[in-house]
Amino acid sequence: MKRSALLLLIATVSLAAPSKKEASLHAKAAQVWADHVLYCKGRGLRRDGLESYELARALNPAYDKDGAIKSALEALPEGAAGATKRRLKARAQAAKVYDRLAKLKVERADEYRFTAVRLDPSKSRTGRIIKAIRAAKTPDEAGRLLTRLQAADPERDYAPLELELARDGPVLLRGKDHDIVGWLSLPRGWKKGRSYPVLVVVDGAGSNFLGAARGCSKQRGKRPWIVLAPCTFANTNALQPKRYPWYDAALLEKMGSDNAGRFKFDADGLLALLESVQERFGGEEKFAITGFSGGGFLCYGITLLHPERVRFAVPACANFAGSGAADAGEPKDGGPPIVIYTGEKDPHAIWTHGKVGGVPGIESQTDRAIAALQAKGFTKVTRTKLPGVGHSSLYPKVWETVDRLGPR
């Protein structure tokens, strides 16, 4: 575990003014690190001493007000490694304090719980969380706990637990070396050791990612396709915490004010999720993708950027604002098939939300998308306006396209 990640988490849970009981326990944890600082200082352990110093300061800003201890540490010569056993002892002592903090009925209780795991991922400590995962009343709660446990204890293999949950329905999967998560649904009869095609389903502004995974996989039937619904940011406007319970507040705040960064997060994150699917569930390297409404940003964008990875794309009543076009290269052999569907009665067809004179709607955005694709050399683009259809994810049409263009 990287100490910088631990420092960030401790700083996060300490930002808001703590209660009296919390403050008392913060002081106890800070004292553990302060004691370790003195141990390191006395033995010339500069690097470990400075790391522990920052952890003490994160919990108790009044520690070493005049900076004398830090100056003494910085004056030590470089090179001496930390005393591993002593450092592990300090971490275990601090973890016990965070266990006590986690028992308080405060908003930060979960942060304290996972800080304790980061400090000392003992079998009993992680076991309590695994028990809570199995007892969770909703997939959202189970997924939130599982992905946070995996992030707090990255050295341990939680694949068996992940698979246990996946056999009962969609499971929340963490992207490899990335903060993104996504809902994974396995096909009927899935078996370890086999390979399976993957259909990525990107939801729109409603950000009902679990609903997208369920809705699409419900119509999968006996098709041997893995369904993956990434929990993205570029698909919507305001990032409401209740719709993103798996992400921490700092990430939501950052993405909330960084519209350009949202697409990069989504695109990089999707590739990281697909790598996890390949490694743990036999997903094939090439994938198909559909994007509904705001999900079109990622659907079009990832196809422009990585046509060699895309089997085919099915934008469904999808938005396009140019994401990925500027950095896209020319695809080989005209690129993958791109099958675009729009609805004749879509209320967003001409103007977004039907607001005349506002943001141009789906039809004109589709015009722009096709122009951008053709300018880059994509030649297998078709477009169909479906009579009588409104603003819809069109999963039946998506699976028709799977049957026509994908492996069976």
C-alpha cells in the first residue's frame, strides 16, 4: 500500500470538524505516529520519519508547531530504509484507533473503517467487511463495500468473493489501476477458463448504471455475452452523490468542475474495466458498445479513439459533442461497423428537452457525429430513424445488431 494514498484518506476523513469523541481519537492516532517519528528520528530513518510526520500532522495540525521536529528529520542523511517491523507495529496501533472511530455513529464511519484496513488489513478486520458485503440488502451497498475493500487492500485476491456475487446478479467491478467502477453481468452458464465477447452499455443522464446492466442483460437470453455498464461521468450534468455512492466526495467534486476531464476519466476507465474483465472473467479484447443519450459521448468517443478494439458500436438516441474526434487517427479497413438509431418521436430530436433555440438535438448531433467519423475514414456507418420510437435505449435493436455482427 502506498503511504501517499493512506495520507490522502486520513486527510479526507479529518477535513470536516470532528465531534468531541472523534477529536479525542484523532489525537490518539496522531500520537501513535508522533511516537514513531521520534523512533525514526533517533535512528536516522529520514524517509519513514517524514512520512509518519505527515500522518501525524494530518490528524493533529498543532503537532510540531514550530517545525523543529521536521527540520531535524530533514537534516538526516538520505538512504536509510525504515524499520519495517516497527513501522508495521505503528500501523497496527493506529488501525485499532480507527476501528474505534468506525464504531461511532458519524458520517465518516465508513472512511474510518477502510482507513483501518489500509493501515492493517488483518483477517479479522477484512472478515467483518466481507460479512457485511454478504449481508448487504442491495447490490449498490454490496458493490460499494466490495470495491472499497479491494482499493483498501489491493494485495489480497478478492476474486472468489467477486465471482460469488456475480453468480447472483450484476456485481460492481473496479477498473485495473483506475478509480472507475462498473456493473458486470455474466451470461448464463458462464465458466471460468473460457473466453466471452463483451457488450459495453453506457447509460444516459439518469446515471442508472445498475438499471442499464439489468435492462440490457435481461434481454440477452442465452447469448454468451458479458454485459458491462461503466459508471461514467460525461453522460450527465450535475454529479449527484446519491447516484454515485461508490465514488468518494473528492473525486465527485473534481469531476464536477472538470467537464473535459470527465471524458478522459471515462475513456481511460473503460479500458481499465475491460482489462479487469479480461483477467478475471475471460472477456475478449475486442468489445461492442452501445450508448444511450448522454452515453453517446463515450460510445462515439471510444470508437473514434480505439477503433481497433471495437467490434461494432450502436449509438441509441445518442448525444455527440466531438469527444475523441480531435485525437482520433484513421482506422484500418474503414473501421468497425457503426449502427446508429434515432427515434422519430424523440422529444430531444430537434432541440434538447424540446427547448426551441436552445441546444441542438439528437438529429443534428448525429449529423455532426457522422461527419466527424467520415472525416477520419470510418466508412461502415449506417443510420436509421425508427418510426414511432421516442427517447429510448433500444436494447432489442442492440441485440439484433449483436446477432447480425457479433460472434454467437
